[in-house]
Amino acid sequence: MTKGAWFRAKRHGNLRNSIALLAVICVILSIMVTSLAFSRPWRPALLPDKGENFSCSTCHINPAGGGTRNKFGQDFERIGIPAGDKYTDELAKLDSDGDGFTNQEEFDAEPVTRPGDANSHPEEKSKSVKPKGKLITTWGRIKARH
Ligand SMILES: [Ca+2]
């Protein structure tokens, strides 16, 4: 091998190593930026329970957050995020997971249940409403209309 060929080979090898190192650095940076861009640890605090019960899994399948959203998370994405990252009245009135309880009823339940999981719901739907100290049953509402 001539001296010139040796230098070209060495320079080519160094260039290949530099490109590989640069590629590794780019991958690491993109992973860091992506995780920062998609991680929203402050978002559960916007919910009525302040995220104290289920944290990220209130909206996400993965308990650590990110990735696929459950039904409530999908509704929050559709309604809450465009409203400026807010738990809106519309979200409160929805029954995201279709278990027969509104999202607000799930947050108000004792213990709090998951608004995005149909298998998690309050024990029993209240059959009566007691506004301002007056007990009004479902039958009472029906009679009042006629
Ligand atoms: Ca539920």
C-alpha cells in the first residue's frame, strides 16, 4: 500500500466513523426531543381530581403516559386541547367510555372511577336528585311533566 492510499483509506475510515457518530447523536437527540414534545406531565393536574387518582392513565393506555389514548383521552384531545387544555363543561357532560355515567359523575364518585374505562364506574347510579334540599325522584319528574 502506498503512503497516499494509506492516508485516503484512513481518512475514509475516519469519515465513516464520524458519520456513524453523528447519526447516533442525531438519534439520541431526536428521542430526547420527541419525549419532551409528547410528555405532558402537567396535563393531569387540569382534571377535576388534579390527576391524583390515575395520573397519566386517566387519558392514556400506558400508565406512564404518551401513546394511545383511552376513550376519555380521545375526547380530551378532541374537545379539551382545542379549548386551550381545559376540562370543559362539554367534557364533564359526556360519558366517554359509555358506562352510563358522565365523566363528571366518575370524577365525583367515591372512590373516583376511570372516565375512560367502561369497567370502572361508580357503584350505582343515583336514582334521585336532591336539589336545594328537595328530594325529587324519577317518578316525581315524570309526574311533574304531566
Ligand atoms: Ca368508567
